[in-house]
Amino acid sequence: MNFDYTEEERALAEQARRLLADKSPPALIRSLLEGEGADRREALWTEISALGWPAVAIPESQGGIEFGHVALCALAEEIGRAVAPLPMLPSIYLAAEAIAAAGTQPQMQRWLPALASGEIIGTAFLTPGAITVRDGRLTGSVSPVPYGAEAGVAIISAADGLHLVDLTRPGVTRSALNTIDDSVPHAAITFDAVEAEPLGARNGSALGDHIVSRAAVLVAFEQLGGAEACLQMALAYVRERKTFARVIGSYQAIKHRLADIYVATEVARSNAYYAAWALATGAPELPLAAAAARIAATEAYEFASAECIQIHGGIGFTWEADCHLHYRRSRLLAQALGPMAQWHDRLADALDRREAA
Amino acid sequence: MDFDDTPEDAVFRAEVRAWLAKHAPRHAPPPGEADAEGFALLPLARQWQTAKAEAGYARIGWPVAYGGRGGSVIQEVIFDEEQRRFPLPPDAFGISLGMCITTLLNWAAPEVLERFVAPALRGEEIWCQLFSEPSAGSDLGNVRTRAVRDGDDWIVTGQKVWTTGAHVSDWGTILVRTDPGAEKYAGLSYFWFDMRSPGVEVRPIRQASGHAAFNEVFLTDVRIPDSQRLGEVGGGWKVAISTLLNERMSVNEADIANITIDDVVAMARKVAPDGRRPIDDAASRARLASLYVRSLGVRYSRYRMLTRLAQGEEPGPEAAMGKLVLGRNIQDMARFAMEMRGPAGIIVDRQGDPELTEMQEAWLYAAGLRIAGGTDEILRNTIAERVLGLPQETRLDRGIPFNQLSN
Ligand SMILES: Cc1cc2nc3c(=O)[nH]c(=O)nc-3n(C[C@H](O)[C@H](O)[C@H](O)COP(=O)(O)OP(=O)(O)OC[C@H]3O[C@@H](n4cnc5c(N)ncnc54)[C@H](O)[C@@H]3O)c2cc1C
């Protein structure tokens, strides 16, 4: 048993942390929220793509560098810590993972190298119900789609399963949306009889669940990194800020709140590590482990980001403070992969199945 | 991340499995009689402990010379995991071995260990820890029980309280004040002694749960030889602190309560009085999910800590988290379990519904768990100060001789 990152994974995370501190500062996130800085966001994507981040868990045979899924988790943690505006969730955790898990050989060859190099951004919309299929063509609207306007390829859930759509095909209309966190662009996409192909040879609802489980593990690491950033930010502040001639970090109400945030992040980290192991090894425990990681990380990040504002007092509620960047991102990620109730269902179903076996 | 056993650990696991399959079933407690607090089933617990000691499984990490097997922390976890699959009498030797004897191993002379470790390991002799007093709990340094030097002995007088297992113990470890004129933490010393010494009076205290696992211990002119001192005169605090560290280390769900999340899951899968399985109901699912992630969060945090120990790091204050989360979680698990039975959740029926009885016992016991060995609040202080580096609580007892403090 070794329940930790390896030296190599740690070194990658270290490198990522330094780069993001420099190239993805809070000021960039803030300008994106103000509707500026999209060019710097693109430049950041180009730079980290050149470093191979999107390719980390993609097989070498498909243009990846095959460093492994735990390494991707380590990167995700750093991305979350920096609230970095990168399309890793839609393009890699969802689209690339889905194609790698279920795509046909030609589908993999067509898309994975381009996703791995960052040249094409992928996205996905996995909530069924909005799209009808006739003669292999998709019609209907999906929204909100992360990086919907920028993406070149999408995995779309329709009544008869998952479809892979080249978004440059005729009949695709996209319109940008505003969200609670505009540092991550979203769009509505309308399909008007757009040519598409089924993802892989056979796929049913189980495939959608499988893909969402895999993505949930990676998102849990982003949430974990974000929660720890909030904890560190709050700790730094309470050591400096004084009231009644004492630093506020000496008040027990504040100390205990921070202890609770710490405990929540540790519970999240431990569940996330277990899920990382399940993801990397293809263990049958994945659905249960992913649901637990998802629930623990969502709770921890939302708790830490809300209490971070609280602990900062008035300054925490200003546009200039970084607290709201995490407050926004924590909610965005909480909503990203389906409502919490669905994760409770997944966890309960997985426990029920395990015990029945 | 690697969860698989190494080849050696896999061999060990197979060995343990085979041994448990052969021996554990013979030691199962009668249904409905498992007592979370440990001593009601003492004869059974002793037999099981002896069986483990003889096979070298009683304390896997201890040196072979003292009846351990010099095994790794990972092997200890493997044994725990495998043991958990069997109904067994509750461990009545956690304090004996995990605290008292562990402290002896770190501080006592080889002859002492020669004499005491083996009988304790087999469960033949039981030890208790006499730290707390009426005015010294969270504020343990406030101990007032007095020890006065008399030739080669110390004469000890005072009162201890909440001493778990004192009524069944042969030996005790005790924190006493040897110098009331010194500063609070500098005037303490640490001894081990015979619980049957003249002047020791043990009075069981009935707990909120109805059991009497802890006691008041009155000490009147009890003679303890100086040779039974551990650490320096005035160095007792250091010895006591090393013991408390062990306490936090040892925390896992199965060790501290009779119920685990698996029991709660099993109950949630059974048809409830309303004709439905709780696990199929949305509100129950949400509760189950939150209990599950906390429970497993602690289990895997322990694995992370063990990974660091295996890499040669020292146990840190991070371990305080385990008890903090589990105390509360066990309380919540038991509440949920009782509610799953509907109105009948309050009925105590040991024979008819042993599963529920265990939950009820755990629910009562959990209220004490959140106090014993460091309260929730003290653990939060520990995390805030020692893990997160925040300022210590304001204290009014610094730099003042103990006998001049106002409390
Ligand atoms: C089941 C059980 C078994 C036990 N077994 C043993 C045993 O075998 N040997 C032994 O020596 N002792 C034993 N104890 C005693 C136990 O260690 C003490 O009860 C515990 O440390 C709390 O001390 P106290 O009871 O004096 O409460 P107090 O210290 O008076 O605490 C009262 C309340 O004040 C809070 N509080 C105290 N100080 C602070 C602070 N600085 N900041 C915030 N809140 C604070 C506490 O959290 C608690 O809520 C046992 C207790 C129980 C319940």
C-alpha cells in the first residue's frame, strides 16, 4: 500500500503550481469576470498544452504522454488551487476521457491527438432529454455547455445514447451565456439536423454514468485544491488581522471554524485519493469511490469558500478580494456534473449493489 | 496511489485469514450481548486476547522480544481489516496495551518489561490510566493528587476520576504532583503501581449509558516505590504527553465503537416497518452518503498517515482529526439507524433485535466518546494550534507556582 502521490507526480504538481501562480493570477480571473482577458486565457491554454498537461492521461498511441490518471489528479488539484481558467473539465475530464473509454479506433485517432495537443477543445453535455435523433442527425438545444462556443467537438447525450459531434458541421448555432462564474465560458448550442455518429460501437446509459464517474474524480481534485486555497487564504488573514488588540486567529470561534475547514478538506482528500486509485486502476469500486469523492469534495469546497468570506469580514465581500473567485467556482463545480441528489443516488446504488453481490 | 498488498503483505493477509477463520468463530459473543464499553464480556475478551497473543497477533508492531511480531503498521491494518469481518468480544485491553504498556515500552527498564508486557498482552493482567481528576480533565496539568517522598518510596494521596477499567485492573499508571511549589507543568511525575496496594479504593461510577466502566479512585497514603517512576522527578508531563499521542493514533471506528458504517448500510438495505428499504428513499440516501464519506474519510486518512509512518515520518497531531470526526459520526450513524426502525427504534430488545440494540448502545456511548481522551473542543484547539499554527489559547497559569494559582 502506498497512499500518496509518487515523487514524479509531486514534481509535476510543483511545476504546475509555480506556473499557475505566475500565469493565472487572481487578476486574470477577475478580468475574465469583467469580460476581458480572453486572449490571455487562450495564451495560457496554449502554454500548458505545449507542456503536455492535457495529454497527461491520454495513451501514447493516441498522441498522449500516458503519465497516468493520478498525475492528472495532481494537476487538477493545482488547477483548482489557482482557480485557473482552463477547459480541462470539458475537454479532457469529459470529452477525451469519454472518447478514450468508449470511442471506436477511428474516433480515437481522429480526436484524441488533437485534444491531447490542445489544438481542439472538446466539450460534453450529458443530461439526456433535449436532443432528438433522426437518420443519425441531431436536433434540439443544449445549455449551458462549458466552452460551448470554443469547442470543436462535443459528446452529446440523446435519447438513443451518446453521440460524437463535430461542431464545425453545418446546422450548429452557438450563443454565449453569462453564468455565476464567467471566468469559465459557457454557451447554448442549437443543433438543426446536424450530422453525428454514436460514440463507440455500443453505448447505453451505463456509459454516461461511467464517464461522469471518471470526470467526478478529477473534478474532486480541483475542488480539493480550491478548498485548500481558501483555508490557506483564511489562515494568512487571521494571523494578521487584529480586533480588540488581538489577532483574530486567537479567538476560539475562528480557530474552531478553521479546524472544521481543515477536517473537511482532509476528509475530501482521503476520499479523493481512494477514488484516484480506483480511476487509475480501473477498479470495480470506481462508482462508489467517485461518488464519495464527489460528495466530500463538493461539501468541503463550498464550506471553505463561504467561510473564507465570513472569516475575512467586510473586505472578504469586495470584488478586489479573491474570496469570491472561489465562492463562484465552488458553486460552478458543484453544479457541473449533475445535482447532489444524483450523487447520493449513485453512492447508495453502488453500496446496495456491492452488498447484494 | 497503490492499494494492493505487496507480495509479502498478501502472504501475511492469507495467513491471517486462515488463522481467523479457524479461531475467531469460537470467540463470538452471544447475540445481543456485545457491550460497547468493554468489561461485561471480560472472560470472553480474555480468551480471545490470549489466543491472539499465542499466535503473535496481539500487538503485531511490537518487538518479538515482548511478544509482538516486529511487524509493520501495514500488517496491523491488515489484521484489523480481516478481524473486523467476525463478531468478536469488544476489546477490553485498549488502554492496557495502547496506553499503559506502550508508555512502559518507551520509558521503563528492561526488567520491568520482562515482568509485565507478556501478561498484559495475553489479557491476564489489566492496566488502567489514572490521569483525570475532578479538577483536571481538559486541563490535565491541573492534577492535585500529591506524592511526597519518603525514603525510597513516595506516599500518594488524592482522588482520580473517570478511570476506565480501574475496577478490573491489576496495575495502573498515574500522574501526580511531586512539587506544588514548581510551575504547573514542572511539578508533575509519572509512576506505575499496584492497584491492590493498601490505601487504594475503587468506586465504580454509573455512566449515562447505565454501565459502570469508569470509576472514582481514592488514594490514601498509597506507597509507590521510587523505582516505579517513569521519567524524571518533575518530568511527568513529558511522559503523559507521549501517552496521549498514542491515544489519538489508535483511533479507528472499529476500535472505539461496536458499530461501523457497514452495519448502517446493512440496516438501510432491509425493509423498514413502512414496507420500504431506507436505502431507496431520497432523504435517507443523503444522510447515508454524508455518514459514509466521513467514515471512509477517516479510514483513508489513517491509510495516508500509515503511508507516512512507513516512510519513516513521526505521527503528527493530524491524528486528532480521526477521533473528532468519528465521535460525532458514530452518534449520527446510531441516530439514523434508530430512525430507520421507525417508532420501534426506541424499543430495547436485546434478543429480538440485537442489531438495533448495538446501535442504541453506540448512541449512548458516543456521547462519552466525544469527551473521553480529549473533547471535541480540545481536539479543535489541537488542530488549530498544532496543525494550522494558530496562536495558543490565552492562559492565566503561566510562570506561576502551582500552589499560588487561584483555581
Ligand atoms: C467514557 C470516558 C472514559 C474516560 N476514561 C478515562 C481514563 O481511563 N483515564 C482518565 O484519566 N480519564 C478518563 N476520562 C476522562 C476524560 O479524559 C475527561 O473527561 C476529559 O478530558 C474532559 O475533562 P473534564 O471531564 O474535566 O471536562 P472539562 O475539561 O471540565 O470540560 C468541560 C467542557 O468544557 C470544554 N472545554 C474545556 N477546556 C476548554 C478549552 N480550553 N477550550 C474550549 N472548550 C474547553 C470541554 O470541551 C467540555 O465541553 C474518561 C472520560 C470519559 C467520558
